[in-house]
Amino acid sequence: ERTLLLGADIRANRQVLSITESTAELKQLARSAGAHVIKTLTQKLPRPTQVYVGKGKLDEIRNITKNQHINTVICDDELSPTQQRNLEIALKDVKVIDRTALILDLFASRTNTREGRLQVELAQHEYMLPRLAGQWTHLERLGGGIGTRGPGETQIETDRQIIRTKIQRLKKELSNVSKHRNIYRKRRKTEGLSIVSLVGYTNAGKSTIFNKLTGSSVRAENKLFSTLDPVTRKIRLENGKDILISDTVGFIQKLPTAVVAAFKATLEEIHESNMILHVIELPNTHAESQVVIVEKILEELNLQNKPRILVLNKIDLMKNVQEKMNQNVISKSDAEKHNAVFISATTGEGFDNLTERICKSLEGESDHKIFTKRRKD
């Protein structure tokens, strides 16, 4: 689809990533979904409008979509049902979707397990319900009369009920999945197995690290959200102790609430872990912001006190590690102080040090100090 990306730098909703970084990430998401990005537009605003952007910017979008034959506009924030409807009316034959719908579309195309499909379907239906209802609020306000009688109103109520029924069914099925997970967790506790979960920003290299540690062949691609379905494998450490390593879904700025709610059972796996390996893509120009975002999400999930090791990945792509330290992603002293390890998941460099740190940490020999990235003054 020929696509225009639209971002609003809203003063009241300051994000960790700048508008430039955020729309660059949106471009990656759109391309991962198969879009052909023609143009990116941004606008600074004190607050969002009823069509997401200002009138002048809207006129500019109309001209660009018409002259460059663009058929899809993707907005960098989650639109309200009213904003989406108004923007679609203003742009006529152009499809309008928001960041949340794009992420859900990616999730739907990437998940392979029954649980993953249930989670994505639930998130999609919960996202869809208020938008379905919003399209008909003008009829409800009329309180009957011309244009509100007959099959139209009956059909929308039927559609609403169908979606509500599906949501309840999906929640019930996911509840059953949670029960099975709890049984599995109890068995693991009985066996005395420690669990180590890989977390980090999407595309930081978690799956490649997982494959290297476990000898598995989990799909590892240079795409956002290449891993959605959590995978757990048993490995034996150098001290002869067996542990479980779990690969999890990557985090991202503006992670939709519907996704967090739907993936509750998956995120519970991180809660049950004894330790977190926070993977950071060190050569990434946005690494500093991404560290802050992941730590913020961990805090929102009440995981801020979970023991962790910082895994600074992809050092093979850097000419000089110290040079990157000087860019304030993380200082050398902080890296040593907070149990950090420098590795390359591609070449295997640093993995002996990583497994040694895991051994010592699980044995209680490390102080487990928690690293919280310092924001710039």
C-alpha cells in the first residue's frame, strides 16, 4: 500500500523518543507490515485536534495523498474513534489507521501458537468495539426518528453483541491457558528450576541470544516483533545446574493497552522468573531512549525490583566499545557496577562471561543491584 506516515508532536504528551525517532520507528513498523512508505509528515501541537492535526496540515495531507496516489495514512498515536472517523471523512477515499492498529496487524501476522492467536484476536476485538460503536453515536443522539429505524440500527446492535460475545469467549479461553500455565509453573517449582527471562526493546537481538544459549532455532529476523510467542528451553550451566531460559515479546514505545491486557498470561512468565536479562542493542543510535522505555514498562509491570543482568549486545558492529560508552548510553563504571555484560550474539563473543554471571547471580554471589538509566538533565 502506498502510505503516508503522520506524527503529531503533542506538547502535553511528551514521550521518551523524539518525534523524529518515533516516526522513524513507525516507518520500520509500516515496512514490516508490507507498506510502501512514500512520505512522512509531522506537526508540533499544544494538544491533539478532532482530526489529530491542524487544519493547514490536513490540507497539505489532502494534496499529497491526491497527487502521489497515496491510499493509506498511518498515524503515530492511537486515535480516538472520533478522530479516526473525522480524518477518514476529511480524506475521503484514503484509509486511516493508527499505531495501535498497525501493531495489532503485525502481531496477527507473526504469531504461530493458539495462545498467541487468542491474545491477538482479543486485543483486536477490544480495540474494534468502541470504534464500531463510535460510528453510530450520531444516530443514538437523535433518539429515534428518520434514519434511525429499521435494519441499520438493529444491525449495529447485533454487531456490538457479536463482538462482546467473542471478547467473553476469548477471555475464557485465555483464562484456561493461564490455568495450564499455573500447573506448569507449580511443576517447575517442585523441580527447583530457576527461570531466566530475556526482555528488551523489540529487535534488540533477544532471539539470537536465546538460540546461542540453548542451541535452539527460534526465528530471529531483523524485523520488529519477529518473536511474539514465548519460548522456553532448559539448559545446563557450568556448575551443573539446570535452568530455564525464556524468550519473550519485545517492548516498544506506546505499547497499546489492549496488547498488554491480552498478553497478560505471557507477561506473567516474566513475573515468575528468578532473573531478567535486559538486552540492549548497543550500536543503536536510539539505545539510550530504548533503555528508559524498557525500564519504564518493567516498572509499570511491577518488575522494577527483579534481579537482572544488562546484556549489551552487538558489540561486533562497533569499532570501539569505549567510544559508545562516551555517548552516555551507559558508562563503563555503570556497566561494571550494575552487572552488565558485553556480548555479540552473532560471533559468540562474551557468552562465557554471560553464563558465568548467570551462575553467580543465581547462586546469590552478585549484589543484584538494579540499573535505572539516568535521564539527561
